Amino acid sequence: MSRKNLKALIVLAMGGGLLFACQSGAKQAQADASSVDSVKVESAVGTADIPYSLVERYFVKNTVKSLESPKITTPEAFDNVFGAAAVMGEGGRPTVIDFSKQYVIAVVLPETEYATTLSPVSLQKNENGEVQFTYKVAKGEKQTYTQRPCLAILVDNSQEGNVVLKEVE
């Protein structure tokens, strides 16, 4: 392999790592955490859509093995799981979270050497009164490094109920 190709491969691998690390390639959430963007989804019978926004520019700390609950309601609990991953440039700051008005629903998968992306599908109140977060996992090719796939969303505190996660293909 030529020196030029090796450099290109290294740059590509580093760029891919940054892109996939905790959804850094997703659209930047609004800096004003008090406003929650409404996301349109199709409703199933007996469910009601709940608006949410993405939490961005955070990574899962290496000390975290798994989450006790997907619902995070305090800054202390959030800081035990996530660290800020600010980058330079426009939209490089982590999402601001106001826990007096919002809570976080987080999905954290085990470390993997496969390119893995988590995408939100829907957030709904189901027929049992539970807040159901549906997400999709896309598994890509094997990488030369590992990543810890994660996805987090902000939900208004008025949306009460036990949080359940549902993974779809």
C-alpha cells in the first residue's frame, strides 16, 4: 500500500470514528433546550405521538457498563453516564438540557467494532400509558476500532409514564 493511500485510509478511519461516535453526524439540536421540536410520525391505534428533540455532542463514559433505566431525570445521573464532546465550529456545543423542564431517554449499546448507527423512529404514549421510544439499529461493516453506540432524546416533563424501549429492524 502506498504512503498516500495509507494516509487517506487513516484520515477516513478517523473521520468515520468522529461521525459515528454517539451520532455526531446527526442534525444539530437547537441550543435552546426549553423548546422541544415536534417530530411527525405515523400513529398506531391506541397511541399518541410525543414531541422530542435529539441530544447531541455527548459520549458514553468508559466506566458505564449498562443503564439501570433509559429515563434520566437529574443532571447528576446524566453526568454519571455521559461526558460532553464539544467540537469547534458552528453547532459544536453539546445540547443544553434543563432538567427542571425536561428529561432524557437514552439508549446505550455495548462496545462494538462494527459501524453502528442508532436512529429514532417514534416516541409515543402506548395503550398502557407508558412512554415508548422506538429506535432503529443499523449495523455496518467491521472497523479497525471500537465504538459505543448511543442515542439520547429530550422529552418534556409533562410526558409522564414508565419509559420502555423498542428496537425495530
